[in-house]
Amino acid sequence: MERYHNIVVLTGAGLSAESGLGTFRGPGGLWENFRIEDVATPEGFARDPVLVHGFYNLRRSWHKKARPNAAHLALARLEREHGNVLTVTQNIDALHEAAGTKNLIPMHGELERALCAACGVSAPWTEDLSIETLCQACGAAAMRPDVVWFGEMPREMERIDEALGACDLFISIGTSGTVYPAAGFVMEARAAGAHAVELNLEPSDGADLFLERIEGPATEIVPAYVERLLCTRP
Ligand code: OAD
């Protein structure tokens, strides 16, 4: 394996599957039982905030019980021992943080935070939200989960684009490659000359865009890949 200096890791729901959290697509996926338009768009929230709060309250209760798995821990180790790693996650479950990853961008927001739609203040939040929950900053009953919905801008895109433009290794883990802008990161990294590797249970929608692919459960293939990387670091 070559030696890499600047690494960007992109993660998706497949990384947390073995922590007991469901993925979105495929058999048994969350989007089989809920419609994206109803629970993951600003329009859906405006139409039926009670339904949307219920959906995220349920997910928050699952997240509270979940623990980081061997793949999250291996990525935290990669950051610690390599040094120059940015992890960008589409997950809102806080398991990277729990594993010890520090240089992290939760591009789709964080379920354990609540955002006031009236004043824009975001605060840590571990309890259920409802249409009656009051903002602790301004008092308005306008709280929503601090997550990114379809049609909204993912977090810190400028910093992500900059890192992709400067990376020499891009690793995509546990994501189906169906949701943009994350699905386009591989092309940005390759345009910068990076090696691109996909670690996933099965080929993603964008699998052909990767130069290397390793298939299997994240808890097996991620620790093994990290071990290989660290053994060959400069
Ligand atoms: P998906 O559910 O679309 O894809 C999960 C991927 O993980 C699939 O390709 C699975 O094959 C793979 N997978 C499942 N179990 C795995 C395991 N144990 N080890 C390795 N891979 C495994 O989830 P995402 O790609 O993360 O956005 O979805 C992207 C976005 O779509 C989410 O952030 C969410 C969703 O709608 C919003 O809600 C804005």
C-alpha cells in the first residue's frame, strides 16, 4: 500500500448497522416504513410536525442505546495515529464522537442537538422534542431536530470541498452513494488525484468510480484496512 498524507473518510449508515442502527435503503431500511417527503423535508415538518418529532424521537431513543463498534473505533485510531484525517459523516448518531474521533464533520447534522427555527440557536438535546418544547434562548415553541433535511444545505461544505481538493486518499464506508452532495465526493477527490477506496457490504451505486473496493461488514473490513494503512505510514 502506498503512503498517504491527507486522508478524507466519508461514512454512512452502514458503518453503524452493526451498532444496531438501521440503514435507510434496502430490505428493512427506514425508508421502507417512512416516506422521505413526510419525515425528512422542511415541507413535511410544516405539514405534520407531530409525525416528524415522533420519527426523530424514536430514532433518538435507538441512538441512546447504541455504542460505537469496531469500525468506529478503528477510524478513531486512524485519526489518532496518522494525524491527518478528516472524517465526514452522513450519520446523525454521534457514534464517531463516542469512539473518540475529533476532526469530524457531521454533514447531515446531529440528532442530539435541537435547533430553534425562530432564533437559530442550536443546543445539545437528548430528550424528546414536541411542538410544545420551548427554546431555552428565546422562549419560542419552534424547536426542531438539528438535522439536515432534503432540500437544505449540508453543514460545512466549504471545509469539506477544501479537504477533498487536498487529499491523496479518499475512503468511503457504508454508504449507498445515492444522496448528493456526498455521493459526488469521490469524483472531487479523484479530480485532485487521490486514490479512492470503497469499503461496503456490497457495491454502492457509485462503485465504478472507485479505484479499489473491499466488500464485507464494516466491523471486519474497516479495522483490517486501517491496520494495513498504519503499517505502511511514513
Ligand atoms: P443507505 O441506507 O442508503 O446505505 C447504507 C449502505 O451501507 C448500503 O450500501 C449497504 O449495503 C451498506 N451496509 C449495510 N450494512 C453494512 C455493514 N454492516 N457494513 C458495511 N456496509 C454496510 O445509507 P446512507 O448512504 O448513509 O440522509 O444514506 C445517505 C443519506 O440518505 C442519509 O444520511 C440520510 C438518508 O436519506 C438524510 O436523511 C438527509
